[in-house]
Amino acid sequence: MSWFDLLIEKHRANGLLIDTNLLLLYLIGRTNKSRIPLFKRTQRYTVEDFDLLKLLLSQFETLITTPHVLTEVSNLSSLQEPELSRLRTLFKETTEHTLELYDESRHVMSDRAFNRLGLADAAIATVCRRSLLVLTDDLELYHALTIRGVDAINFNHIRTYFWHR
């Protein structure tokens, strides 16, 4: 059993907090897989990455997010019609089944992570004191979380693991 399998098992019932880039990949892939390598914010991913992400997310009973992550995803979801309508429908459906956690922005901004990570990532760092598992591809956020003792998975580590299997 791999280290991330152990983390998944530990947090399966509690849920998974998914960071902005990966939630955007998930939504773009569900909207149109062939758009992944063409869309500015998902070009660095492949369709196989989307499939891996989808499989990973299916391991959890609950997806968790913050209003800050949702706002970033909404702002970065600049597709043209008819894909934009499809993406927004999927975004709404996904959000309806997602647990949204937050701390007030003024509290987030007083956290030491705010100056280095910005509001959205600092919000993730502060809500994680609730003992959550975070999935990110942001190395700086991943590092900040692990220093705090937060369980986190860097999606790039999982990608690498599956490339070498």
C-alpha cells in the first residue's frame, strides 16, 4: 500500500479538499476532455491526468472546498459557449454536493501563510486545522501544509507514481 493510499484510507469518510487548479481540471475534463490540452489553465495536464483525478476523487465520500477556491475557479473558467454553459452547470452540480468550509477573510489574512500564499491558499491552510486531507498541485501550498502537519497530497507525486508503474 502506497503512502497516498494510506492517506486516502484515513480520510475517505471525512472528505478531500481540492485546490483550485485541480478542481478546474476536473470541471474542464467533465465539460470536454479534448479541451484539456487546449485550455490555458489546463494545458499542463493530459486527459490521462483528468482520468486519474476523477478516479482519485471517487475514493471520497465528500469533496470539500472554500469560497475562495470556488471564486478562483469561477474566475478562471473562461470558455466560450456552448462549453461555458455546460461547465457552469457542472460547476453548480459539483458545488451542490460539496462541503464548503471557511474562515472569515480577516482571520485568514492574519494567518502567517497569507503573505506568502495569498488569500485562497491561506484559506485552505486555515481551514485545515479541522484535520482534512488536501489535494493540490501547488508545491508552495503543499510545503506550507506539510510543515503545519496537515495531511496533503501533491497531485504531481501521484502522476509520477503512475507514470512509473
